[in-house]
Amino acid sequence: MDKTEVLRLFDKEMRVEITYPPLRREETDHLVRHVSPTPDDSGVVLFSRLSEENAEEVIKQELAYFSSLQQSFEWKLFDYDQPANLLERLKSHGFTVDEEEALLVLEVAQAEELQSLVIPPEIRQITDAAGIDDIMQLKEQLWGSVNAELAARLKRDLAEDPEHLLVYAAYSGDQAVSAAWMYLHEDTSFGSLWGGSTLPDFRNKGYYTALVAVRVQAAQERGYPLLMVDASPMSRPILEKKGFEFLAYSYPCFYEYK
């Protein structure tokens, strides 16, 4: 993998040019932001091109802009974004920073082992809201609560654009015991992997690997050459063993509208 070229493509396709309906994409001289049509949902600054000279002013402008909309937002920062102290600057303006994530990318054509893996019958593709409810029950057992916003978004996207959201779960009887999903981003080279949760009693049965493999195979069939994931410290070594390569660290920086 030519990491420099893949990172250039990632910035171009996944940070600068991409759209996320129903969010409204806006580009200024210094950044690309996505704004929610309602104040109930949050926006995001997905890409920035700043310098030591203008960083403070641009940050203040974004805070004022989202405040005028009464909207909280995320600033998605990558470790190669400039200036080098941008993370510290955001913190000083009241942003809270979530756990560091590792941007990993897989060249689908090179993932021969995952492409050839036979998917076990326990793995099913989820095609309706009832299946999303099964996954939310799995999440509630794992984390003690349900992310209502995530559930609503998955149901909406699955109903409106099933060609670009592929959801899978491993079942034991009628219970979802492991689940993951993938967005195929139209007019890009990338699919993005999400989820990957398994109930403790059903770990070490190959479900995690099967869920990665079924998404790799689907991406291959649909002509997407690259898969990306924002990996936690726990999942990073597992995915690297399967051929994913590290490109950068990212930092989700959040500003809550008060």
C-alpha cells in the first residue's frame, strides 16, 4: 500500500468532497463543515487547512457560527492536521476530546484470506427495522443502555438507501449475539466499517472475523477497493492481523452548545 497516496485520497474523498445527507455541506476558505438542518442534531467540522497565523480566529468563527445555530458540533481532528498544536488550541476553547482512534485502511484486493472465508450460516444480513432492534438489544446487554440516535439513523439509512448501508448480525436462535455494519460511500473508493460488538458468551467463535469477511466480500462485489475503520485500541491489533494498515490517529473533539 502506498500510504501517502491512500491518505491523499482519503482526505480528498472522505474529508473534503463527501456529503452526508441530511446534513448540509458547507466549504469556506479554511475548512469543510457539515451542518444539521435541525438544532436537535449535531454538526461536524470534517476538514481544515489552518496555519499558526489564522487558527485562533477560525476556531472562534466556528464557535460563533454553530452558536448562532444553537447547535453542538464535533471537530474531527487528525494528527497530521495543521498547525501542529491544533488539538491543544481546541481544548483551550472548551472542546472535550474523546479517546484517540487509529485510522486503519485495508486494500480489499489484497485481503485474500478474508475474501475466501466461508461465511457461517449464523451470519445474517439485516434488512429491516426489526433486525436493527435485535442489534440494539445486543448493545443494551453489553453497555447497559441503547443509543436511540444510532438506532434511528440505522433504521432511516437502511430504509432510504439499502444499497449503501449493509448490516449483519450473528444469531443464536432468535437472538443477535454479534453485529457490525458497513457504509459504502457513493462516488468514493471507500467503505467504512462500524460496530463489531459480541456478547461475552459468544466470543472466540469466529463471529468477529466472519463479520469482517462478509463486509470485505460485499465491498469487493460492489467495486469498492478500500475499507477504512476508526479503530479503538482494543480492535486495532485484531484488524492489523487481518491486513488493515495504520495511517493516522484521529481525535473526536466535541463542543456542546449551552
